[in-house]
Amino acid sequence: QQAAHYFGRFRNTKLARRYFTRSLTYQTEGRSIRKRVRKELWDTRIEGSCQELDYNAWYMRDALTRAGVYLDRKVLANIALTEPRTFRAVTEIAATKSMDAPEDGGMGMKKCGPGIDVYSKL
């Protein structure tokens, strides 16, 4: 039934079963490849936007988690692509948390990030 759309020589039961099994194998492999490619695309978008803002994207998600901002790769990449000003503010929050002392829950890094004052209007 699942190979009912096959026609011609492929309508043969043995061939239809073989080709259908092979197509299922490709679909299964394709799902994991598609997930990996999407993660790479999201990471590339985040890294590109962070480079423009003079911040290391490697520390971004850890710093945001320490600051209490729980955003995943997909959301960060979408923000970086569609809302650059919002992404700049999020990057500044991460940079501020990165520069905080380890005793205060920060990472103790040197000065980095876009250098805007995010907390003055909160």
C-alpha cells in the first residue's frame, strides 16, 4: 500500500519493497542530517552577529543562562537575523554577565561586547 504510487517496472512487489525500504532508510538518515545542518546554520548566524558586536559567541549561552535569560539557539539565531537591535541588547546582557566577578555569578572576563547601557531603562 505504501508503494502504491510506484509505476512500471517498480510496481513489481520485490522491487517495490526494496525501493520503499531504501527510501525509508534515506528519510531516517536525512532527519539527523537536517537537524545537524540547522544547528550549524543557527550557530553561524549567532557567531556572525556576535563578531559584529565584538563578543565571543562561545560564551553567550552560558552567560545568558547565568543572567537568567533562557533562550536556545533557534531563538537567538532568529533574533539575530530579524531584530538586530534586540540581539544587540541581549548580547550586552551576556557581555555584562561575562565581565562580572565569579563571586557574583559571572565569568570574570575582560571588557567585551557592544558597550551599551541596557540596565539604565529597566
